[in-house]
Amino acid sequence: MSQPPEMIRRPNTLRTKLGGGFGGIDAAAVARAEEALKALSSQFDQWLQDEITKLDAAEAVIRNEGFTEKAAEGLYLRAHDLKGLGTTYQYPLVTRIAGSLCRLMDDPVQRMKSPWPLIEAHTNAIRAVVRDGIQDENHPVGVELATALEAEVRALGL
């Protein structure tokens, strides 16, 4: 005679794995992290300028050696870094413009077909935002510039 099937219930450990078992987000830890970031903010301008210097160097390689795969990748990596750091360094338009440049150069094959004047327009825009200290993501000229660059990238099907 067969026995009825036995249900074995495993404990649901998902909540523990996601931090639910520890009381959720630690507001004090978030506050400490925000204070630490605020303490570092005095160095953001210098760190951002260091990134601009790296961008300049990547462009100089292209001007001196040509638009090779290696040189284009170097420029793409600088743009990718700026995309990630712009908002952290309180320059959200840098993040937006660098993000548009990354879309233009993401794919290594497309990267080599990307029109140099459009790449250069992006890098010049990034430099202008930093040079002019445009930290407001709603700055009318900055938004218009970012929007125009994004439209050009979209027009290429990217």
C-alpha cells in the first residue's frame, strides 16, 4: 500500500540573504557614508580635473597616432570613467554627455565607424561643463547641448 506524499517545506532564507533578517537598511550607516562623502567633496574638483587630463591625453594619442582600435578604446574608457564619476563629483551633465559618448563608442566595431567630429563635440562639451563649473543638471545651455549630442547619436541608430 502506498503512502500519501509527504510535503517537505524548506525554510525561506531569501529575506535573510537580502538583509531582511538584519532589520533592513541601517540609517546610521547611510548617514556616516554621506558624511564621509561630504568630507571628500572638497577634492572632487581636483579629481574631476584629473579625469579631464586623462581625457585630453587619450585625445592626444588619437591626434598623434590616428584613430586606431587601441586609441579609440582608450578614449572610450575615459568616457566610461567620466560617465560613472560625473554625478558623484557633482557634475550630472558630465555623466549625461559622457553617457552619450559611451553609447556612440560602446560597440568596438561601431566605435571605429563613429564620426570624429561628433566624438570631439562630446569631449569638448564635457570640458566646457567642467571649465564653466556647470553643476546644475537643469542648466539651460548644458541641457540643450546634451540633448543635441544625444540626438546626433540617436540619428546614427545608437
